[in-house]
Amino acid sequence: MRKSNLTFILQFLSSLFAAIALGGCAELSPSDPDAQNQSMALERWQDAQAVQAATQATGRRVWFAGFAMNSTSTAFQNDMELVSRRLTELGGPVLKYEESDGPQKDKLHFPFATPATLIDAVKEISSHAGPDDIVVVFISTHGNRKILSVNVAHHELKPLTATQLSSALALLGDRPTVVILAACFSGSFLPELQAERRIVITSASGERASFGCQADSQNTFFTEALFAKGFDRSESLSRLMNDAKTRVARREHELQFRNSEPQMSVGVKLRWLAERPLKDWFQPGDETTDTPPIDPLSLLGNAGKKAYHDYQSQPVPRAFVMSSGGSGQYAVGTTPHDTSLPTDPAARALALCNRRGLADCRLYAIDDRVVWTGD
């Protein structure tokens, strides 16, 4: 009995010390008034730093608003910091708003990343950025269809919706803007976010998960592929995206994961930025793209190429649709299995492409006739 009592006492003391240790290392949360005050002070400090740097810079500037919106994985904050470093390496003035819900104890190092602080940051940028400045908005978190998770101190808050993000970005007006979402099902945000002077990049289509967000992950697969492995500032964003999609697909195939189908939507008035080497973003010049037309079929990924090969053997009437993310979708006949879809195969293929959350769904062919315009 004595031995059992001693064991019980030791176990009790061990549990007590562990509880004390955990209590002393609790993660800071917006529900703590002192932590909230710290967060607001850091927001003001970041704005002051950005404005001061902006007044000292000449020419075009890049404004970075990065948000790691989840405390359940180290990958999200690492993603945000990686993108921030890469932009700094471009060699021009980069003005930064960095916010994170990564574990922060005792003292905040970043403001909390919430829908409210995102709106605040975008408002500040819109009030200071010039019409020719470039704005980069990056968000890394868990996601689902039309929502991005907001989790602080392992407590789930109201998510950021596609409508909320669209409304926030509208504050930037016509400023050239690049939006990058590293989250599952992030392609579902494309319909709300696409705009003429906006590039939208998502780590997955609207119906696919993306990977690399376990608790101790270094970076998400997509952010690592786009900004870590093979990053070259002399390449354009379009080229880097194509290379990243290849790397992600290869990694997912090796792990026997379903391909996440990363997407890139380029507004018609921002093609010049998508094709310009990143190191030249700060250089003055005409907002035009002097690149020759590209065969659209060359943009298809492996799955898209297979879909087009299958399409060619289908009976008419039929239609084939492509997305700028390299995916393909076709429809055959006038009697859909899903009666909510259009009977016309062209309209149905477009509807299916949009339902998947793919970027810039456009008709490529109807029957054997290519109708692609390249607009």
C-alpha cells in the first residue's frame, strides 16, 4: 500500500506541475484585454513603419498584407513569413502588414489575424498606396468551400467568407493586386474575387483539398512549391506558378494524394504583371505584355490533357472547357444526369467547370470546332 500511495502522490504532483506549466504558457487570445491591446498597438506600429518607408521610397512600391489565420499548424505562419522574405528579396521597397494567429505566448510578435484586422490592414493600404503600386494579399489557413478558418489560441472563431474577402479587397479599387490563398477548397473563392486588375492564385480548386498543414509542418505543399523550391526572382509569376503546379502534382502523386489542382486567374488588365519577371515589378514601363500568343492546349496539365483526349472520342453534341489553372472539363449529349444542369453541352461544361471552382472557365471547343478566342 505504501508503494501504491507513493506512486499516486508522484503521479498527482506530476499532473499538477504539468497543469501549472501549461497555465503559465497559455497562448494569447483576443479575448484577453491585454493581448488585444498589444495587437492593436502592433497594428498601429506596422502602419507607421509602412507609411514612413513609403514616404522615403521613389517609384513603384509593393504593399504586402500577410495573414496566418490558424493556430493549429506551424505551416501557416511559416508560409506568411516565407512570402514576406521572398518579396523583400525582389530588391525594391516592400511595405509590410504581417499578422498571425500562430502560437504567441507572454508577448505578441504579430497582431492577431482576423477578418477585422484584415479589413483594417487593407483600409490602411488603400489610404496610402499610389494607383500604380502593387498590393499582394496572402492568406494561409485551413479552408472549406467559400470559407477560410480563423483559429486563435486553438479556439475557432467565425470564418472569413468569400463575400467578406471580396468586400475588403474592393477597398483597393483599381490598384494592381495579387491575392494568394493557401487553403483547402480555396478555388471556391474565385467567382467572388476575379477582377480585371487582379491576379488570384489558389492552392486548390473549389472541390479539392490541399496539403501540408499538419501541426508541425514547415510549410504547406503549395507555398513551399511556389516560394521555396526553385524560387527565382528573374522568373514571372506565371512561370513560377506553372512550375509550382508541376512540383505539387508530383509530390501528391508520390504520396498517393488526390491532386489539389492549384489555380491562377489573371485579370485581362493585369496580364503584364503576370508575365513580368518579379525582379522588374518595381521598374516603370508600359502595362503591356509583349509575349506571343500561347497555344491554349499547352497550358493543360496531365489530367487536362487526358480529359481532352477522352473528349475527342466522345459522340456529338459535345463541348470542352478549359480553366487557366490547366484543368479541362467536357460535357456530352443533351440529357444530363443532373437535371439541374443545362441541356446544352457547352453551357453544361461551363457550369461543371465553375462548380469545381476552377479559374477562368472558357469554352475551347464545340464538337470538332475550336471556338477559343484568347480574350
